[in-house]
Amino acid sequence: MSQAGLPPRRAAHHLLEQIIGEGRLMAELIGGGALDHLAPDDRARAQRLATDALRGLDRADRMLKPYFKKAAPSEYVMNALRLGVIEITGGEAAHGVVNAYVEIVGRNQRTASMKGMTNAILRRISEEGPAGWTKRAVPLMPGWLRKPLVAAWGRPAMDAMDAAHFAGAQLDLTCKGDPARVAEAVGGVVLPTGTVRVADAGQVSQMSGFAQGDWWVQDAAAAVPVMMLAPTTGMTVLDLCAAPGGKTMQLAAAGAKVTAVDISEGRIGRVSENLSRVKLTADVMLSDAFDVTGQYDAVLLDAPCSATGTIRRHPDLPYAKDGSEFADLIEQQERLIDHALTLLKPGGKLVYCTCSLLPDEGEVQIEEALERHAGLTVDLSATERAGIDPDWTTYEGGLRLRPDYWPELGGMDGFYIAVLTKP
Ligand SMILES: C[S@@+](CC[C@H](N)C(=O)[O-])C[C@H]1O[C@@H](n2cnc3c(N)ncnc32)[C@H](O)[C@@H]1O
């Protein structure tokens, strides 16, 4: 068979092996050079294939299930079949797809005996074609994550979130200046909060205004915490978990005097690089948040979290994680809130936020912080300041954003945000 098209498929298969089998994250693998051996087009193709397979994994598995009389084959074979299903039902010529995945299964000694089965199944799938894909229900998230989310938000909301995750996300830009001008230059639309959204964006660094530093990439939901603070010129703001710096840039663009801190040596450099591209300034510090001292007008705490709000953009997350580290994150968030409060002047504002869909990392954190700290209050006017739908306000006074919100505009990442006032 022709070897054309094999390298990106092998690379996509290897990505799935590492994500599903070893719990590695796609960004970490790609950042670590997993696709560097490929030509740029093949690199993009491998990433797209793996991403599509992860986004549609539950549906692909349901489509494959009738072909296994007993147990499903090994994950190695399953991953080849999943990719085959994605490609065939996506309209790729079946012949080349079937040959490529039979070859991948055949090259592994442990699975070589499954070549015939792989060939037979993928040929049957090709008879179903794209229609066999679209007629099936929306893919669901794995049970370990779906269960607590159904408990938190109910089944209809979860169904809407599954649909939003499956739909994926467009490119969102936060603008340094006038969003309408940026939207015109990049062919995007201005969302109600001022974020510019671009469908069919090409390479980001080639887009109009990138080199000039007119905007930076940031999901519409991720831009809301700084809008809720509404920083003023000269306000001293400590951005305690700052990298890669999306919110630092928003704060600096508003004229705040920003100190940006992050514990990650690998990530802190991104804050400085981003600031310099958009021609903004902040004091950038590599430090553990718990070692930071001082007194600020405001602290932004974008705490490390499960990142379950970002599944639209990172469909690998539910397969790379299993929830086992979430308890540690929740405990760390609590300690970070308590430490952040010590860094505020009386009357100062703490913006707490997480890109999580789990109430334990949002609503419950703030409910408990209010119990722990006498006199601490929620600033209820913050939501209004950001021009956000008041219906999204939560019982303790924070703001809940979910991927199924703004469905007609293309959704948003899941986020929780609360602005607290220190007595
Ligand atoms: C959600 S990300 C921040 C995103 C960033 N605020 C933005 O808008 O671009 C969380 C960050 O917290 C950092 N982090 C985790 N633990 C930390 C600690 N103890 N002290 C400071 N930074 C920490 C991580 O390195 C990570 O960059």
C-alpha cells in the first residue's frame, strides 16, 4: 500500500495512546515535541484527527460496539478503529483509511492478529458512511465526570453541555482597544461582553493585528473576571496565578499597576512574552503564591483547578484525567483564598475564579470562605459592571458561566467568578 497519509495517522494514534492510556494531556504532549517529526501540514492533521476522535469518542465507541460479540479489543486496536470511524464518517475515502489503520494494527506484534478484524469492521463502517455518524446521539462525557456534573446541574443542563462540548469552540480575542475595529480587521463578530469571536480562524500569528499586539487569545468567559473587577488607573493589583497572562494583560490594559506571579518556571516566561507583544507592562515574578507578601488594592486569584470548564477546547481532558487529583486542588484553592485575603488592604477586592464546572471549586469555595472570614462580603454589583446576564448569578452571590450558555453565539468556557470585599 502507499505510505502516503500514514505518518499523521500514526502520530494521531500515538497521541490517543498516551492521552487515554497514560493520562497525558494533549497540550503537554505537543509542547513536548510529540509532533515535531512531522511536516507542518501533517502536524496539523494529526492534531485535528486526535482532537476529533476524542470529541466524538463516545459516539465512535457506540458505533463500533455492535461489531464485538464479547469484549472490545485492546485500547491499541480500539484507538485505530476510533480514528478510522472518525475519518470514514468525516467523508475521507474509505480505501486509504482502512489500509492505514490495518497497517497500524499490523505493525504491533501484540495486535497483528487483529488486522483482519480491523479491516472487516472499518469496511462495514464505510457502508454506513457519514449518515451512520450523524444519526447517532451526541457523545457523552465519561461517567466519572458526567455523574457529579449531572448531580450539580441536572440532566437537561448536562445534555446541553455535552452538545456544547461536541460542538467545540471558535477563536476568541480580547482587544486592547476598540473591539469593533478588531472584528472588522479579522472578520469576526463582537460578543455582548466585548470579546471578538472568529469562525474559521487560520494561524493565529498570521492574523491581522497579532504582530501589532492589538489583541490576545482568550475565551469570552475567561475575560469576565477582570471585567467584574473593573480596575481603574493606578489601582495596585496582584495577579497571583498569572501565567500565561491573559488576565494580566487585561489588568494592565485598564491602567492598573500589576504584579503578576506564577510558580511555574516554564509558564512565567509566557507572561513576559505576551506583555511585550501587546506593549503593556507589569512586574512579573516567579514565585509560589504563598511566599508573596504586601498589601494591594485588589488580588486576582485565578486558581489552579480541574479545568473542566475548558473541555470544548480540550476534549482530551476527560480521558487524560480521572478526578483523583481534584481533592488536592480543592484544598489548595481554599488555602490560596485565605492567603490572598492577607494580601489585601482593608476594603480591597478579591476576585476568585476557576475554569471549572464543579461547584466544589466555585460556589462551595466562596460559601465556605464567607463562613471562615467574619465581615467578608460578596460584591453583588460586580456582575452588573461586566454587563453579564443577572440570571447567571448564584445563590452565594458569585457568577456561574457554562459551556451551554450563549448557544446561538457558539457557547463559552465554563467558569466560576466571585468578587469579595475585605472588611
Ligand atoms: C488557571 S492558570 C492561570 C491562567 C492565567 N490567570 C491567565 O488568565 O492566563 C493557573 C496558574 O496557577 C499557577 N499556580 C499553581 N499553583 C501556584 C502557586 N502555588 N503559586 C503561584 N502560581 C501557582 C499555575 O502555574 C498556572 O499557571
